[in-house]
Amino acid sequence: MASLDVYAAHYGLSDRPFSLVPDPAYLYWSPDHARAHAVLEYGVLTCAPITLVTGEIGAGKTTLMHRFLDEAGDDLCVGLMSSAWDAHEDLLLWVLTAFGEEVDTTLGHVCAMRALQAFLIERYAAGQRCVLIVDEAQNLGRRALEELRMLTNINARRDELLQIVLIGQPELRDAVRGPGMEQLAQRIAAAAHLKAMDAATTAGYVAHRLEVAGATTPIFDEAACVMVAEATGGIPRLVNQLCELALVYGMAAEAPAGETPRVTAATVREVLDDGLFFAARPTPAAAVASEPVPVPLRPRAV
């Protein structure tokens, strides 16, 4: 598109660095994301019955999940189930669909269970472990969570045939720890939580995404990164939204000849003052003068 060409050409980029579409290529390995990824790998490799990954809205859970899916080897059979499940429908039919099985919607619960068991045994005989990833799991009720827990009891001698990864918002942790959910909590052998980024991590995140998009020099100055961190609370999705707007606003500013255009704190403040960033958190007026946070071009390896 012509508009994207102009946008990229202005900053010398090959792509939009702050798209809201989850893209594993842009995953920034903050300490929390590296830890959560390690927990996912640990849970799968050790055949944990249930692995739990939670995080704030927009913290990067889905991006992390897609990175895990991209790395999954042939020894894994992975099914992805979203919270679009209707509580009035048999959960087993959704599980079968998640694994790509053609489902007869007229199947009763018993027949659906037999079909699932047959599928899991077939994959086990083929040397594959089945992993069911349930995204936005905080929307599942207690009954559905308990039904998923019971599926981890399907086994062949000492080997469990189905592992489950629950991914959701912080309230999922509260649900798991709630009264009457002790059996589910005891089946969770690995867990991680993605917190909001601090100012330094936000600066590294911004620099990383710009570099992946082709930047060879920093585009957001230090004070701009401080203001972005304050206005977004360090939530990656909100950082993307605000930085995208700031880049668009920055196109109106003329950079000195031969220099890469920069986004300053004044640019970010203009976006906030115009009210285009609807998720903005209150930021102190002195943010422009805040102590700068170093902005590395290349994030430190984690």
C-alpha cells in the first residue's frame, strides 16, 4: 500500500514495527517472557498434566503462544482451542475440533469421549504427545475447567496421553485457587505470569521492534520512551498503539538533512494531548524532563 510505503520510507523501515497483530518474529525476550517460554517448554518436555500461563490484557500471551507453536516439533500434536466455546455445547467436541478432527455434532458425550480416546491413542502409537492449548481460558467456567482437568487422567500405563496448557488473564489464577478447585490446582505442574514492563524494559522493547523492522539507529529518544512507559503502564499492546501513533505524528516533523527522523517526548505528548490514545494513563507533566532511560539498539540476550 502506498501509505505503508510512505510510512516506512520516512523512517527507513521495511515494515510496521508496532502492528497489533501477534507476530512471533517481533517477540521481545523480556525476563518475564523468557521465563514464561521456559515454563512452557518445561511443562511440555516433562509431560506436566497442566501448564498455566497468565498475564495482563495485552501482555503478549498470544504472541508467546504463537512462538511456541512455531517451535513445536513433529513429536507434538498440538490443538488450539479458544474461549469461543459455547457452554451449552459438549466441550469434548471442541477439543476434538481443536485437534483438527472432523466431528459429528450429534455425538453424545460418551461417544465423543470414545472418539477422543481413540484419537489420543492413535497419536501415542505414532510417537506423538498431544498438547491442548486453551487460549483466553479465564472465560471458562468452573465446570469446564474441571472437565478439562479430568481429561488429563486419560493415560496409557504410566504415560499421560493429553497435556493441557491454560492461557489467560490474571483472574484465571484466582479461579484456579478458588474453593473447590484443589484438584485442578494440584495438577498444575508449571506456571508463569507475565507482568507489565518497567521503564527500562519498555525502552528495550521499543528499540527491539524498531530494529526488527529495519531501524539502524534509535528512532524514539530516551524521554519519549519514558513517557510511553508512563502512559501505557508497560503493557506491550498499549505500547504498540501509542508508538504507532507517535510515528505517524512524527512524520510531520522535519529531521536535519542526512539524519534519521526522531520521535521525541514532545511528539508523544502531542498524541496524548489530542486524545487519540484512548487507553492513556495519567502522566505527570514533568515526564518530558524525567531521568532518561538508556535505549539500546539491540536488546541484551536473555
